[in-house]
Amino acid sequence: MSISRYIVFSNAHRAQITLASGAPSLARGPEAVNSRRARLAAAMAGKFDAASAARLEKIYAAPEIAEQRARTRAVLAARPGERGLDIGCGPGFLACELAGEVGPSGRIIATDSSPDMLAAVRERVRREGVGGRVEPVLSDAAALAFRDASFDFAVAVQVYLYVPDVEGALAGAARVLRPAGRLVIVDTDWGSCVWLTSDPARHQRVIEARMGDFAQPHLPPRLPGLLRKAGLHVSHAEAIPVLNVRYDPDSFSVGIIGPTKESAIRQGLPQAEAEAWAADLKARTGDGDYFFSVNRFLFVARKPTPSP
Ligand SMILES: C[S@@+](CC[C@H](N)C(=O)[O-])C[C@H]1O[C@@H](n2cnc3c(N)ncnc32)[C@H](O)[C@@H]1O
């Protein structure tokens, strides 16, 4: 089945999608790949710290991201009593929401490689009164330390784009699923980003530099093949556009202006250029002055049941 035949658009977020021309180019060849992996591992270590957790608390409270979680939960369809794994759980929004669905007899193991994110999860669990249902565990997505076939479902939202060994991570997720267990992945192809700016060439340089911070900036088109390789069967896929058509300080896109600017500077873009890019966007407060869209892609993959 071709992917285009089973992609459907969320009714809440129907949008005209324009692919950015001149998608960012990545270094090629084994040496370039190795040095890129080493840079990424070093950068990742300090990236998801307490400040980042506080920032995600705000950005992921945006209504469009809450809606993305609602869509994710709808396709996951967690049932009371199930045991689920949230891979790269961040500050724990989804883990705590899923705790309500699996109920008191179920369990969500919320994993992340950042101790600061897990501290934010503990705080959220306490605030939301779901202690006993959500268990925060420090774990790398590419080295899951859980027993084979020990989860009814696993979910990984906006995580695999940061994971250099994504094939190993998918194999690990498949391993810990029970037969018929499902894996739901939501990830972004940053080539689908459309952002209205006054200087498209400068904008392209910022986005290209920002891509350098991601291990997998264009993962979604490869996911059906990678999931198949991991022994899973893709049963559903859809696009979830994140769309902002006016400047709103509480929106997802306005929330990522600062982190995008900082990331581009870390990746070597001149500070003055990154600052000018951010200042342009932040001045777009008038009616009709602001437009942002990026596609999330959601996949449901199932572990086959052994034939009798
Ligand atoms: C953009 S946040 C997404 C958080 C959460 N899944 C959500 O959608 O709300 C990415 C998260 O992935 C985590 N992460 C990055 N690389 C990871 C890895 N190799 N293993 C586990 N977690 C990782 C980060 O610490 C961060 O919490």
C-alpha cells in the first residue's frame, strides 16, 4: 500500500501544506556522519536541562499541542489496566493524560534521558494526583532496559528526531511490546515548515542551522520503511498540521522562536543574523502579518502475533 493512500488529515486541522523549497542539506559520507553524531551526542547532554523543561511546560500547553495529544490518545486507544511506555516523555503531559485512561489498575512508565525532565514529570504527577499510575524512569530511547514483551503499547512523541541510532531505538521499542502491542510515533519533518518572514533567504539559513541540532530532521518519510525493518506492521498514518495564523505569545510557534534562535547560534549562525530573524517574527503582531505551519506525522505500528 502506498503511504499516500492511507494518510488522512485531521478534521480540526485541515490546511494547505506547502513544502519549503531547498530543504536543508546534511553532510554526507561516513566521516561526516561520525563527526555529526559526536557533535549531536555532546550537544544533547546539556540540551534538555531544567530551563528546557520549564520552556516545554509552557510551549506544550499551547492548544494546538494539546489537540495533537488528544489525537495521539485517540489513535492509541489505551484501555483500563494496560501497561504503557512513554519514550522521551519530556515534562510528562501525555504520560499523565494516559494515566487517566489506563486507570488505577494500569501503569505508565515515563522514560526520558534527561533527569531534569523526569523531575518535571514527578512534579506533574504530584500536582495531578496520578501517583502510583505513572513511574518516571531514566532511560535512553536507544537502550530500553525493560523485559521483552512487557508493554501493551509504547508511544514516542517528538523524540526520535533527537536519537542518532533510530533503527536501534525502533528495534528496542518493538522488542518490549507484547504480540499485538502497538507503537505510536509522532514526529516532524522540518522540511514542511512554512513561516512568514521579511527575508526568506535569511530564514532559510536559520532553519538550516537549526536542523543541525536534530539527529533526524526528516524522519517521517523514512518511518514506514524503518518500522517494517523493526518487524512492525504500519496500520495507520496521518498528518497533524500545527498551524498559527496570528501572533500569539502562548502559541507553539511563538514559543519556539527563542529556542530556534539559540539553536541556530549554537550551530554557528552569526548572532546578529539570528537576532534579526527573531526580531522580525516578534514584530509581526498586526492582523494578517503572521503565518506558521509545520507538519507532525503520526504512525501506528503493531507487533505481529505469532501464527499458531
Ligand atoms: C521535544 S521533547 C518531547 C517530549 C514529549 N514526548 C512530548 O511530546 O511532550 C523531547 C524529549 O526527548 C528526550 N530525549 C532526547 N533524546 C533522548 C534519548 N536518546 N532517549 C530518551 N529521551 C530522549 C528529551 O530529554 C526531551 O524530554
